[in-house]
Amino acid sequence: MKIWSFLLTLGLLVSSARAQLAVRADTVYTMAGAPIENGVVLVRDGKIEQVGPAQTVRIPEGYRVLEAVVVTPGLIDAHSVVGLAGILNYDHDQDQLDTSDPIQPELRAIDAYNARERLVEWVRNFGVTTLHTGHGPGAVISGQTMLVKTRGETVEEALVDSVATVAATLGPMVERYFRSPGTRAKAVAMLRAELLKAQAYRRKLRASDPARRPEPDLGMETLVRVLDGEIPLMITAQQVPEIMAALRLQREFGFRLILDGAAEAYLVLDEIKQAGVPVILHPTMVRPRGETVNATLETAARLHEAGIPFAFQSGFESYVPKTRVVLFEAAMAVANGLPRTAALEALTIQAARILGIADRVGSLEPGKDADLVLFDGDPFEYTTHVCGVIIEGEPVHETCR
Amino acid sequence: MRVHLTLLIALIPLALYGQEQPLVFRGARLYPISQPPIERGVLVVQHGKIVAVGPEGEVTIPAQATVYDVTGKVIMPGLVDTHSHIGRVEGGDRSAPMHPAVRTLDAIDVRHSSVQRARAGGITTVNVMSGSGHLLSGQTVYLKLRKGNTIEDLLYCKDPLTEVCGGLKMANGTNPQGDPPFPGTRAKAAALVRQQFLKAVAYRRKIEQAKGDPEKMPERDLDMEALLEVLDGRRIVHFHTHRHDDILTVLRLKREFGFRVVLHHVSEAWKVADEIAAAGVPCSIIILDAPGGKLEAAEIRMENGAVLEKAGVDVAIHTDDLITDSRWFLRSAALAVRAGMSPEKALEALTLAGARMLDLADRIGSLESGKDADFIILSGDPFSIYTHVEQTWVEGQKVFDRADPEDRKYAVGGAGVFEDGDTFVHEAH
């Protein structure tokens, strides 16, 4: 009898990593409707089972109960290089940019992601459960990006989507890494030429005579998927000339465009709005230098007022600190005019929509991945702590920091 | 009649000073730093100095005073940034790893937008220094962020030819390493520094032996003169150091030559906090959103402030602008509190502790009568994300006002607001 109860306890402990959970909080931001005061989120087998007010949600027996002041869906860093750009910043741990060629759409993010990179854990401990990461800005086409959860010991365990976007960059940043393009106009010409080549490649692929079909080409195959609208082209464009060039390219080739960075977006809101293009905004606290010299703390608020969908990113950091934390970047936007609900949306459901994963993450709704962040106060306050992070039902972080 | 005339003449400079009339700020929550917060306080300033600080009802409001009702606001001393690279500062060049003679005050643009950016962040005193790509990159300069046109308008000292106007910037670890004449290893770096200081000790001996006889005095040597000020304790060494063993190397050098030193950045302070405390050396730390960017900063912790506080070390916080932006200097302290530092010590780390590390605590760092009228008006709790710096005052003059659109743009940014070329080289950190 004693031994049975011991074994039963042991069994409960062993399964506790993926135990059924009930998370109770003073405020639950579901991001699917109004926040729930005194709410409960039930988690079963890694998925959200039920969400509602404590009075109406019955916590089944055996569920482990966690308490928090505020609960939100897991945060989404909508553009990062974490996992490819390592903490040390030495050549051997910097895999976000290969400078042998300014156009390399064939480079896959999954072949360069270090799931055990310390910065993955760092951002996770501040609530980031989904990372859009991969090849960084700096080349006309630097490579592919992907979507991962901030868990797992291998990229396979972390993976959500192996090809999220193809990453392109326009503007002076590219000129720092390459002899050519050496001007803004040259970069646009190179990108147009490459997309024209891909159009020709696609035509040949469809040739009825197999002998006339082209040799396999990894880069061309990737760009054909971009032309077909299967994969968005994410163009990092900070200043107005680059932003307008990106919109012009989109009109010419009809791909799905995500504007990235967009430091001067506030100067061309109508144009962006008209193009129906979403924005993954530069970190709010980006340094005012180089192509972001005209950045403002209020751009997120301006995008929101204009009704342009946007998300927050940690971006690329070339030095110290080696990454940013989207929670902090969103907080600074809230302090500068962005309504808090809009900020939470940009960190969760809006980011999920822009990245095409809203069916799995971004809100607390039955059937979605059980990715949750537990806070001991207002998520945006400096002195509030992240006291729990849950990814697919598994608590991956349980101390307050 | 003659007495009156004398009085009148004496008053003229004060009138030119622009703040003859007493100014009274009443109703705000005051953080004097030197004493506990005052819920509904009164701050009286005149002639650029603080005249009175205290709870409402206990402070006499002078007649003819201009009274500002700042109920609901927070007033604290102007922030002291012990480590910054604003003003497009430059130090020594690549010709040598040590440049004691180089004065940063000869190469600072006080009209650069970064200086107004610092005022927008509530910073009133700043230790501007050159980068850490040298073992000794030059003399730092302590600036008061008065509205001014030239570096002379902002100096603390009156005459750079006769006074010490700042500290000395030194660095160890990987940043100063390079091809000769730069050191290739840590041991080589320490040897070069020791050799340089031994030279200064010998120079001092020659001066002592001359006993004032001009014939026997050594030739003037600008490098040696600056190091003499260090050996005499009149010029403080501001030492960039990250790794725990590099920190201990600084303490070893300090013991050998007896100079006064502030440890800067101190990423791995949490590993050697007791050793730092035992040496009685203060720390000026940086708070970063994440570790890394280089090996030395890979183990930096937000808990550094809390750990050092517990060990009994005097702690200041700095921006290292543009590593962190002067506009959110308060944020650094808030993050230190998030990681366990006491709110009291975190506020002190932004003000009085920094003043001590610049030898300026007799003039600034707290709201006390007799001190310079350097203070900031905040919209709320200093540690809240929702709080803005509304006004920055230096010596009784308003130098930043968020309500003024011309000033506000330096707080939020925008097209054409900031000039590029803020110092941000890899050596800067």
C-alpha cells in the first residue's frame, strides 16, 4: 500500500513537466476579447483547454495550480537573430550573415540555429516563447528566417516553421558589408535583376518539355516560392528612400512584403497603409545613429493610429548588449503614446498574424499552444518580474526575474 | 551713498546670472537623497544654489519669490552620469597605448545633439571620457550641463591650466589589446602600466629633490604632470574593467601606486564583490538589457547593483552613452531595482554616489541647502516606465522642458533631431 502511494507520487512528479496546469491570475489577457479579471487558464497536454473567469472554470483534480497577478500569451519576438548570432560576438558564433555574396536566398536558418545559445534562454526568461529568427539584415538577400519556440535542445525540437521569410535589406547598411552594391540604387537594381531571373526560372520550370526545364538551383527555388506568395519577402528598410523602394518592388513583382525596421515609417504612413503592408518595427530604443538617426519613440503609436498592423522586434545588435528584449521595447512604446492593449497585441496576436502562425500562438484560446507568461504586476513596469514562462504546457522558467 | 553704490555694483553680476529672484517649487514629492523622501515638499533656489529644502509648512517662502505649484510631481537631484561619451568626444590616437597628456576637453562639441539628449534624460553632471581601446586614453572631463556655447561654459573647473578638471581614463581586458605598441596579453598590459607609473614616481622624486630650485627641476612633461596628479590623489582614475581577474588587477595596481580609482562597468563584479569591498573601491556599473557582445560582458548581471550594495560597496550607475542612451538613465536604476537593489541605493547611484566618485559631492548629488540648484522634475515615480523627465534645471536655470516642442523632440527623436556621429565605436564601451 505504502509502496503504491510512493509510486503514485513518483509518477505524478515524473509527469509534472507536462502536468495539466491551471493558471490563475488577477488579470488574464487572452488577446481574444476583453481581459478577464480573476481568470483561470486550464492547460492540458500542451494545449489551452479552457479560459474564463474563476467563477465559471472548474479546476479539475490533479491539476497543478500556478498563481500570478497578470497572465499573457507567450510573447513573440517578431524579428531577431538570437540563436544564429551568439553571445560572444566572435567570428565563430556569428552565423546571421555570410558576406561571400550579397544575394543568397538559399541559406537556411535551420542549418545555423543553436538551440542551446544562452541568449535564447535570456529572452525566454523575459517572456519570449516564440522567436522569428534567422539570417539578419546586411545583405541584399541574406538568407531565410524561421520560427522557433524558445525551448528544446535541438533546432528540430524548437521548430515551428522552417522557412518563415526570405530576408532582404536595402540601404547603407548593405554597403558596410559589400563592395557592391555600393549605393542604394544599385542594391535595388540587383534585387530586381534577381527577381526577374527567378521569374524566368519559374517559366522554365513549367516547360512542358522536361529537357527544357532548368537545373535545380536552391536560390532560384526559394525565390520562386517568394514570387508564388508562399513565403513573404521581409525587407529591412529604415529610411524613406528604402521604404518607398520596397513598396515599389512589391508592386512590380507582387510578392508578400513585410516591411522591417521602418525607422522613418512615420513620414510615409499613408503610402504604407495604402500598400496594405505590415511592419515589424525597429526596437523602440534603437540608437539614433546611422540609418536610424531619425527614429522616434512614437512610431509605434503612429502606426497604431494609422491602422497599420505592426509587431515588435529585438533586431540585430552588433555589439553590447548582444540582444534586446521585446518586452522592454514594447514598454517604451507604451510610455510614448501606444495604448497598452495595442502593445500587448503587437507582442502576441498581431505578431502571430504577420508571421502566419496565429492558428497556433498569439492568444489564449482553447486548442492553441499553451504558451503563457506569468507576471507579478503590470508587464510593462520596469520593476515587475516575469515569474513564470510556460511553453506548450511545460513550465520552462519559474523564478521571478 | 557710497555704500549703496558698492552694493549696487555687487548686485550686477547676480542680475546677469539671471536668477536673482528666488524660485519656489512646492507640492512635489522630494527625494533629497541625503535624507528620506518628503511627501509634500518645498524647494527654494536662488542665485543658482539651493536655499531651502523641507516639508510644506516648515520652509519659509521668501517674499517676491516666483512660486511653481508642482503638486503631484517628483523632484530629485539632477542625475550624475559617471561615464559617458557624449559631445563627439575624442581621446588619444593609435600612436601609443597610453596618453596621459591628452585632454578630452580639447575635443568635445558641447553643441552636439547628444548633449541636449543628455539634458532630456535629466542628466546635469557628466564625466565625459574617451574610449577603452587604450590602456590610458586620456583625461576625462567633468561637465555641468549648463546651456552653453563652448566647453568653457560647461566646465566645473575655472582654469584647466591650474586646476584638475576631470579624471583619467584607463582600461584593461581585451579592448586595449592590439599589435605593438599595444599589449597583446593581460600581463603585458599590466607591465606597461606599471612601467609608466614608475616613471611618474621617479619624476615626482626629482621634483621633491629640487626643493623648489628651478635649476634642479625636471623639464616639464605633460604626461608626467597628469600622472603626478593621479599619484597625489587629486585626479581620480576611471578604470574600465569587466572580467573578475581584470578587476583584481586594477586593485593590485591601486595598492602598488596608491591612486584613487573608480571601477567602471565591472561586468563580473558579482564574482569578486567582497574583494572590491575590502579594497574600499567604489564601482560605477552599467545595466544592460542582455549580456554579451564580447566575451568580457558575457557574464554581466543585472544583479550587480544588488550584490555590490550588499557587500557594502559604494555604487553608481552610468549610461556609457551611447551604449545605453542618456534619455533613459533612470531606467537603468529601475532595472537594478528589478534585480534586487534597494530603491534608496538605486536613486543614490544616479546622484550622490556618482558625485562622490567625481569628487563633487560638496556641490551636487543631493537636495541640500548650499548645494548647486541642479534638479529634475519628474511626472511620477522615478522607477516607473510611465514617468517622463519634465524639466531639467542646472544652477537655477531650466535647460530642458518637455512642454516646449523644441526641447521635447530631444526626448522622443524625429526627423533631423539628432546629428549622426555620436561616438559609438567598439572601443567606446
